[in-house]
Amino acid sequence: MKSKKNCMKLVFKFLFICALLQLQAHAQTVKVLLAEAKPSETTLWVFKSGEQFNVQSPNTKKVGAQKNFSNLRIEFINHQIYLNGKICRYDQLKLNPTTAPISANGNLYNGSFIIKKHKENLLLINQVELEDYICSVLKTESWPGWPKEVNKAFAIASRSYVLAQMLQARKCKLPYHIKNSNYHQTYSGLHSDANLKLAVLETKDVILGYQNEPILAMFDSCCGGVIPAHIEGFDFQKYPYLARKTRCTHCKLVKIYSWQVAYSDLEFKKIIKSALPNIRTIKKIATEKDKAGTVKSLIIHGHKESHAIDARTMYALFKDIKSFSYSIYYNTDTITLDGTGFGHHLGLCQWGAREMINKGYSHRDILNFYYPGVKFMRFKG
């Protein structure tokens, strides 16, 4: 039995290594989903450049009688693509820069753009070099003026995260690798921040690995002192390096550590009715929490009825709820939430990392603390 288990472990290890080698062979560029348009909506994407750029169809022939563009309007109306007001007969296009970058809806981006139909929708994808992508991500995911050492930690985490997403995208056969949203990582194109560029350059090719794979290096703004290993409902067997058992105390003195928001009874019911349309009166609100102290669900008691709503639905509905660690109080006609943390409480705590730098820790110390059990690896694309 043991020999069979060991054999299976070797097989899985071999498959992981093969997947990583395949990723290394093709991961010189990242495909980032910038936007997704539905045929029921009228969509307009505007592309401009200081120099002309060419537009290619999948067979590499230029669109528009071999004509280049410096301004291009792409519209998607009733399943049909239009280029500068004219019907396009292709379902996929590629916009290639020449000597100057292309702007999409006002933001300048490195790399090229892919516009393609996928399951009835139209996708706008930015195909960009891996290190350029990491540099752009730091501009939006880091904080202005923070020291290079903490940004080195963020660069390694971001690089690891996108490579893990690339592996997953290949398994799922997606036409893109990662979304440009807070669901994954955000960025808004080119910038001139020399400090961020240096942080990326000095960590080039460095990633965090676990069992020969890049890790899904999740992060949030402030963990709020929650112990991630105690959170219920997350697959820590799949991502054991996110099951940190040591409490982060580094972020507890920062401004965003704690938060409070209050709603009137009418405001609260108006927002929550989209999820609980039958709610009429509120007499009491109770929370169900896990060992970590994060909310799993809320029970809203009325005169004769009770309504349950899960914490993720609450988080999506109430934009002022900053995390999953909070208590809720109902007093006459006011509902008050007192919480700690800013985000999902998993992975690297950005403000905690910033305070660790103030205390003399290095970027490697930060990453070892927030992702226990990982190894530093060199990735060659």
C-alpha cells in the first residue's frame, strides 16, 4: 500500500514539474482580460497611439486593405463587431504597436491587444511581457511612496500569483490568464515610478513555490489580526501555505485596522431586499462565526420569521463592509457594524508587511511569515 502511495506521489510530482516546464516555455507574456462585453449591451472601445499601429486577423493579414491605424473605434452591437463604423468580418483581431504604445480607453499599455469573441461575449485582452505586467500591477496594488523593500515582497507575490493563474487557465482552456479586477489583480497600464521598476528588476524571475509549483500568493490590504488557518470554508489542503497559524500583530496600529459603519433600518432593508425580498421588520440580528472570528452568516429575526444570509452575499451587497471580521448591533432604528481588517484575511497583509519593514525585517522575512512552508525559486520564462 505504501509503495503504491509513493508511486502516486512521484506521478503527481512528475506532472507538476511537466506543467511548470511547459509554463516556463510559454510564459514570456501574460494575457490579461481588461474587459468583457455582452451582445445585449452597446460597447465602445477606443484605441489611440502616437504612431500608427496595425490590426491583424487570425490569418495575420492586415485588416482594412492593409491599412494601419492611429485611432480606432471598436463597437460591439448585437453580436457584430464594427471598426470605425464599418462591419468587421472577423471574430478575432490583434492590435500590434509599432514604435509607440497603444492606449485603450485612455490608459497606455505595454504590449498588444487581442479582441475576440468567446461564448457570445467579446473579450478585450492585453498581451504583455510578464515583468512589464508585474511592474504595472505594483502601481495599483501597492501604496504610493512605500519603500522598495516592501515592494520587492509584493513583486514576488504578484509574480507567483499570476504564474499560478496561468497554470490554472491552461487547465481550464481559457483564452486569457488573469482578470484585471480585484477578483485577481488590478493594473491601469504604463507608469514612470522608478522605485517600483527597481523593485521588479531586483526580484526578476524570483517566485514562491510549493511542491514545484508557483503558489497562489493571495494578499489583502489589512488582515485585521485574523488567524487564516482558523477560517472555515477555504480549501487549505489545496493551498496549505495560506493556512498561517501565527497571528499577525504588525497591522493593528494602522488606520484601516478597524472600521465602523452604520445604517438606518430603512437603508439596511432597502439594500438587503435584493437578496431577501420578503424581509419586512427587524427585531434582532445574530451572526454565526468561525473559530477565526470571521462571519459565516447572519440571521435576521423579524416578528414571526427569520432570514439567513451568508457573509459573502453581505460583503457584495454592502459596499462599506470592509472585511469578514465584524460584529453587528441593532439599536432601535440603527444597525451598526464594527469590524477589523480590509479584505479577505488570506495571504500577505500589505499594511502588516509595511510595518515589518519599519521594524527591520527584509522582504524575504515578510514572505516567509505570510506564506509558511514555501520556497524561493528562480523562474525562467
